[in-house]
Amino acid sequence: MVVPLKPSRIKISLADASAEVERAATDLHHLNLGPGEALFNEWLAAGLELPNLEEMRHYRINRVRNQMEKLGYDGAILMDPMNIRYATDSTNMQIWVMHNAARYCWVGLDGSCIVWEFNECEFLDAHNPVVTEVRPAIGSTYFLAGPRYREQANRWADEMLSVIAEHAGTTPRIAVDQCAQIGYQRFAEAGIDVGHGFELMELARVIKGPDEIKAMRCAAHACQTTMREMYQALEPGMTEREVWAVLHAGNIRRAGEWIETQILASGPRTNPWMQEASSRTIQAGELLGYDTDLVGAYGMMVDISRTWLVGGGKPSAAQQTTHALAMEQIERNTALLRPGTTLRELTFNAWSPPHEQYRRYCCQFHGVGQCDEYPEVYWPDQWEQWGYDGVLEPNMVLTVESFVGPRSGGEGVKLENQILVTEAGPELLTPLPLSLVY
């Protein structure tokens, strides 16, 4: 059985227990400070409810443990920073630790939740009562450990084996999302059954709790407010990077965290799609398209796309035709997002312009939460190689994708919306208009 959570004083292994560290762990902690009063008031004025972060944290850790029970795990070792964030709502240099395994955590079915934190940063995990202990991390990447990486990886494994023995019984089965090769070897030598941690966490993360949805609504509002600023700032003569910088600045100003890509293109660079923002100067009368791909307030992703006509005026006939096809794809496919719909049905029932005439996006739908998440819905001709089935459930969040790029030449249009699956049908979370001109 999953052990109920009981708030308790966290055990932190701190060499420095000074007043400065105590304040850093409490009233000066960035997650305790939150988005700030000005942003809170902006959201409340828009009719949004603020999330209860304590409830959200309990919901998430219970999702992890319930999924562990379903898959037959006694515990999980998580090194991916997105999985650590979900389980513990703690952050530390999120992008940096994606390529430097300098923090990780253990979640036990017995109620234990241990975070190993980067050098002298243990105070960053003190805000969350679901974390039962914090320890200093052992980094074994070559950057951190140099030629002693095998030694450090074995130290890491020694400690993990001790934790598993304490919290997972004599015949443990654990999930691991990723670790050094030596870790897997040591687990095998110890007779530990190791399963797929990414499967565990993607399945845990797929159903959003009430407070996660509130947090996502706030993040979506902040993102769309920034997009309006971006539209107002857009002028002929700007470079693509100058336009993109407006989105970055607004995201950070409104409690966002980072942007995962730099996909923004203008004019002839809009077809084919996936060009990153460049030094190209944008001309009047051209289309400019982009994909936000941003991790916003509360660590919730807002992944939407818009295409705009630069400089106002009236779109050309070709621009209008391409945009109308992209709009039709978004509108028709959004209607499919209802509970009980299978991923196979989404794959084969979704509509798109003829592929022999128009280039398309890499997928038709995908999940979204803290980042792009399970599931991803491919194209009918990819079903045999890539397709998999599943069923939509209430409180899943997906994006509906569209890129239409004429193979005969000319500009392309990229559109994308974020949708909450509800019992009553699809609910649009990102109502900023899809039109070329506002």
C-alpha cells in the first residue's frame, strides 16, 4: 500500500547551519517566494484561481507511488531533472543538470523520498514536506569526476544499494530513469530487478491534478500576455532574434523558467519548418511563425504556435489559402480530443491537407505538462513503425499541431493550441487568436 504523506521536519545534511542558510531554505527560497504579488493580481483579475502548491506536491508524489504499485516497483531512482521536479517540486540549475548528473532522488513505496543535492545546495529542497531527507550528491560524469569517474560511480552505487536495502526489502524491484553504466552493473550483480523509470514517470505525469491544471492556466495566461507584447513589438526591419528575445524576456519576467527551442522563422524560412531564429531581417508583408516551447510559471509548459503577417495590411491570396488549411486542421482535430478516444483513432481520424501537396509537422498531437510528454500521435503512414495505442482520459493535456507548407513553394503556416481533455469535451487553454492579423 502507498504510505500516506505526513508533513514532517525534513532531514538535511548541512555542514553550514547558519542563519543565512536557514533563510535561504525558508522565506528567501525562490519557490516559497513564488511568482510575486503583481503576477498573482494579474491572474486573479483574469478570473484565474491560484494553485495550492502543497496539494499539488502531494498529488504528484502519490501519482508516482500509485504508478509504482501498478507496475510492481518498490522504489525509483530518478536523475532526469523533469522527473525530479515532478516528484519533489525542487529545482537547481535545471538545464545544466540535464547534461551533468549532479542531483538525483529516490522515491520509495514505503514513504521515503530522498534528494541528493548539488554541492552545498541542500537548502533548495527544504520547502517541500514530501521530501524526507536531503544528502550531498556524488557526481560521476567525466566533467565532475575526471579520471576518477569509475571510483565516484561506485561510491554512488554503494550508497544507492544501501538505500535500496533499507527501503525496498530483500528482493527489490526498482525503476531507474537513467544512471551511469556502472550503476546498472552493480544493481545486476546485487540481484536487483531494474525496470524502465521513464515509463513509470511518463504514466504518472499524464493525468493532471486540479492544482496542476490551475498552475497551467496561470502559465498559459502569462505566456499569451507575453505573446501579445511580442506582436505589438513586431516591426519590419527587426531580426528574427530580436523578435524572439521579446518572448524570452516576457517569459522570465512572468515567472517562467526557460524555452526549450528557438523555433522562429520569417518569409522564405517558414517552409520547410523547424528553422531556428536567425539574424535575418524581417520584411513587411512576410509571414512570421514560431513555436513557444516554453517552460513557464510553476514549471508548467505552454507549447503553442502562431503565425503572423508582418507590418499589418492584408495577407496575399497564397498566404490566406495556406493559413485557412492550417486553421481547418486545428479546428477539426481539436474536436477529436474526448475521453475514450484511442490514440489509434486520433492517428487515422485526424484531418490534414494532402501530404503530396503540403509539407506537414512531425506529429499530429502530443501530450504536455512540465514539458512535451506522453503520448505522441504520429501519422497514419508511420503507424507500423512508430504508432502505439492508448486511450484519452479526463485531465490529460495535449497540443494539436498544424504546419502547412506548400511543396510548390511559398511561405508556410505553423499553428498549435493546448487542450485540456474533459468529460464535456476539449477545453481550449490557449485562446489567443490564430489569425494572421490582430
